[in-house]
Amino acid sequence: MADLKTDVRFIKGIGEQRAKALGKLGIRTLRDLVSWFPRRYEDRTETRRVAELVPGETACAAAMIASAPTVSHVRKGLDLVKLRAVDETGVLDVTFFNQSWLKNSLRPGETYVFCGKAEGNLFRRRMTNPVVEPQGRREATGRIVPVYPLTAGVSQLILSRSVRQGLDACADILPDVLPDEVRREHQLCRVGYAYENIHFPESAEALDLARRRLAFEELFLFTLGLRRLRQRRETVEVEPFGPVDMEAFYAALPFSLTEAQRRCIGEARADMVSGRPMNRLCQGDVGSGKTMVAAACVYFSVKNGRQAALMAPTEILARQHYEGLRPLMEPLGIRCALLTGSNTAKEKRSLSAALAAGEIDFVVGTHALITGGVEYRSLGLVVTDEQHRFGVAQRAALAGKGDHPHTLVMSATPIPRTLALILYGDLDVSVIDQLPPGRRPVQTSLVDSGYHPRIYSFLRKLVREGRQAYIVCPQVAESEEAGDDRKAVTEYAAQLQREVFPDLRVAFVHGKMKPKEKDAVMSAFTARETDILVSTTVIEVGVDVPNAAVMVVENAERFGLSQLHQLRGRVGRGAWQSYCVLVSDNKNEETRQRLRVMVKTADGFRIAEEDLRLRGPGDFFGQRQHGLPGLRVADIGCDAQLLKEAQGAADALLERDPDLKTCPATAERMAELFAEADVTFS
Ligand code: ADP
Ligand code: MG
């Protein structure tokens, strides 16, 4: 008897060979196989008559093969199979490229269904490389057909046949991870029906039911997992921090904190004296001053005799935080260090030893801080900055580091509420809803490349007034020639230096430079040794050079709104009027509309909502890499209502049965999904 952990090669009808091919997709167990959900579907329910095929449209037609297919060998690597099929309404000429085996499997006199794009004219239709199968088989035609994500060596047909075998093998053993009462209350179909119809939908309605049920299930399990993480944290006891006189810290700042900053610091301090580990998200729009909230918490921790770590997503940012905070911290008696991937092994060892010995109070770095076996003597607080690049799993890894340090997460991207619920469902939230005083909104305009001469003279004027400028070029898509973005940036910078600004200091920075080189360029820009910095989006997040007053974004249509908002947040940080110029020649009305959102509003939350609505959640996570356990069917951009329902159901269940004793299948599946994302509950 099969169980869901059975290796696919033992499934009837699959065998070694096919199992190996499936392995390339990461499909190993029966569970993997039946959970390999289609990416999309093609509705091939309808079969037309030949005369009803419309040139240019994709459709299916049933027709009888009129004479034996012919094979011609055109040249090496190109064989053609040709045949003529007919019905009572017309003639369909079919050509297959390099599928010579079809010659023997397609029999004259029998009727087949051909599915593909019709060509030709109204008198004679043609199809090239259509999907073909005997009429009545209804495997690849005659119904709604799943389209799976694939890899080389596995065809749609092989995959869907394998899934068929898989479903047949586990029809009776699929555990329903949704407790009966939840299923009934939310009108969700049974698990068997859901798996059957997500793969082989009987109808569009059946597919909807299946999808709804599976999405609900995912969101439900996900919520349970997040609640469990929170629960676990709430049962952990840590030694409460004692009160600390913060006056010395506040007095050392060059400005007074905003009301909102003080409130967030207050909330974080309350967590840290509570005797439970803090797990808080501090959300604030770009420029709202999150760093100082972090700094206050660091001070609080260190004055409690506990080390603090600040983790940034890039070396540039880590270094900048370090250089910004050290002059503040050291006079207050706090010993600081910087630890990144570009430290030598020897430096790392000695830093690590100093951390273990308690000779460093405050360490800033990249995620080298939690990986690579760094030990702390007494880690009390971990701050992660610009959080959306770290996932649930990283947070869990952090929480396991040392003796349950307090964690504070600083989010750079204003995240729409629905997403925040998902991403940060296990966190408490503070919001900095106020900008430091005296900021003037960045003036934003949208122009086409015909404006370049004007843009250049504008830059020149600002530089003459003592300001600096950013020019951002888009990164080249991964599929294109690697290294091209480097070329785009370096060439553009060289051209500007040579032809436009021979008298100004132009520099460039891109993602493929060595960390040391990047740092050097950034430091020079911060020190005002360069006037104009041409860059890819490496400066997108967090970089703080208050003297920079203009941000030009080339090919702005290639960026997401949230990304543009981040970019724009790099200017307008000082006392000067700042500008953002979006350059785009794209005439597409939708694109223009999207870009115009930037001109109209400076509110990061509104922009994020709009971005989510227009582009879906991919932008917030990076494709598939969102690190959210088990979300395959659920579309977190669109299923907000379903999410609410699932959360309600999860909370109600936990209320009744906090340890999930009545539903072991639910508990087991939740643990499994989180384990896949490297989160364990033990
Ligand atoms: P972000 O929230 O984007 O990380 P930062 O912490 O980098 O923002 O702060 C943006 C800029 O505002 C920095 O130059 C910082 O020194 C300055 N700043 C922060 N808080 C205040 C304040 N209360 N008053 C004036 N300037 C401030
Ligand atoms: Mg910041």
C-alpha cells in the first residue's frame, strides 16, 4: 500500500526512467507528484468542424486522415511528416516538424483530434505541429487540459500521465488536512475532489472549487504555522531588560526625534522589558528615520549588558550603517564592529572571537552575521534592516540564535496590508507614520528621452549649486546576455563623462563590481568627491546621501512602482528641494498610467497598493523565492478575502484546540510545509 512518502519510482506505471526525469523537477515522492500543480490550463473542451476553424485562432478540430502520412528528410535535423485530414466540411493539411514517429502511429481512415493554431484561408486550412490524439481518448484534447511547469526531458503528456498514475495510487489515502467542520463551514470541497480537479478539471466550475479549496488550505495551514511560531515565542521566557536612562543617547543626536520615532522606540522598549522575546516589525516609509529607532534599541540592549547586531541586505548598506552609527555609538562607550562577506577569513575569525569574548557590543553586517558559525557571548538584540529580503525562515533561524534575542525588523517597503498580514503575521507591528520636519516633497516628472538635453543642463545647474545627482539605468533581464547591465552602466557613464559633463566628476556603480570597489565608489559619493553617480538599482535600498538632490531614472517603465518609490527615496533627504525625473519612451497607456502614479503621490503605502494591484505580488518577493511555506495555489495578491476567511478559521480552531490534538493530519501537514522552508517548531 502506497503512502504519500513513497518514492515515485514505485508507483505503478512510472518506473526508474520516468522517476529520474521527474526528479529533475524536484518531484521525488508521491506527495510531490500530486502537489505539482498546473501553472495554467487550456480549454480544449470544444471540437470544431474543419470549416469552422478560423485562420489565426487556436482551436481543436476532429478529422479523418485521408491518406498515409509522408515523411520527407529535408536536411540534417529537419524531418517533416505531412498528412491530409478531412471531414464533411473541408480539408486540413497538417505538418509536423521532427516527429517522424508519428508516421506509424497515425492511421489513415481513423479520426483524430488536432489542436493548434489554424492557418491558411477559408478554402484550405493548415496546422503546424498541432497536438494530436485519437478521437475519444480525451487526454490532451476534449477537455480542460493542465499545463505544467516543465523541464527538459519531461513533456506535458508524460507529466500529466504520471500525475494520473499518482492520483490513482493515492485516491484513498489522501488525508484531509482540513477538519470536517472547517470544510463544511466554509463550503470547501473534499480533498480527493480538489486534487482530481486541480489536475484534470471536469469543468470550469469544478476547477474553481478545487482551486478555492486548495488555496484556502494553504492559507489556513500557513496561518496556523505563523500562530504556532508566535505561540512558541510567547511561552519563551527571557530575562527582562532593566530600565535604562536614554537621555545620554537622545542628547548625542544632532536632531530631536519625531513623535512617531519616539512611539516606536517606546513600543520596542516595552517588549524588551516584558520578559518575552521581542518580535517586532517597524514599518516606515523611506526617509522616515528607521535607523534611529534601531539605534535607540541597540543602545538600550547594550546598556543592559547585552550585545546587539544589525543586519543589512547588502554590503553597501551594512558599511553605511556602520559608518553612520559608529560616531554616535563610540562616544557613548559602545564598542562597534563591521562584519561582511568581504572580510578575510582571518578577520572573520578574530571578529568572531571578540564577539564570543564579549569585547564587541554592537556588530553591523550582512547575513554573514547569522550564517558562518558566528558565536556571541550574550546576544540580546538583532535588528534586520530592509527586511523584505529576509523571509520567515531567516527570522526563525535568528530566533534560534543564542538565547532568544529580541528581534526588530525594519521594513523599507511599505507593504500593502494583505501582504503584511502574510509576511509578518508572526510579528507585532509599529508604524512610523511621520517624516522628520522640514522635508519638502520630491518634485517628480515624467518625460521622454527627447528631454535629455534639458535634463543634462538641469543636472549641471544643480551640481553648480553644490548638489549631487543619481542616474539609474535598469538592470538587464537575466535571460539576456549576462554582463550587459554592467556595459549599460559603464558605457553610459563613460559617454556622459566624455560628451556631456567633461568638467564634472562622473562615477558608476553596478552589482557585479567587487564589494571593495562598490564601497570605494559609494564612499567617494558620500564624501562629495563625485558629482554624478550612474548606477543600477544597487542603490535602490537604504543608501543615505542627503546632499543628493536629483534622481534620474532611465527606462523607468522597466521598474516596479515600489522600486521607483525606493529609488526616489534616495533624494529629498536633506534641506533642499529635490527632484525625480522618470524617463520613458514607452507609449503604452497602461504603462504611462502606472508611471503617473509616481508623479501624483509620494505616499509609499498607496504606491505599494497600486503596484500590487497592477503587477501582482512577484515584485515584493522575487519569483518563487518568497520563502512562504506552502503557498502554491493561493495568490496572495488576489486572495485577500480568502486569506481573511482562512485566518478566521485557523484562529477559531486554535481557540477550540490549541495543540491541534483533534486534527493530527492538520498538524502534521503544517509542520511538513514549514520544514520545507527550513522552519521547525520543535
Ligand atoms: P529610513 O527610514 O529610510 O531608513 P533613515 O533612517 O535613513 O530613513 O533616515 C533618513 C534621514 O533622515 C537620515 O539622513 C537621518 O539622519 C535623518 N533623520 C532621521 N530622523 C530624523 C529626525 N527626527 N529629524 C531630522 N532628521 C532625521
Ligand atoms: Mg533605512
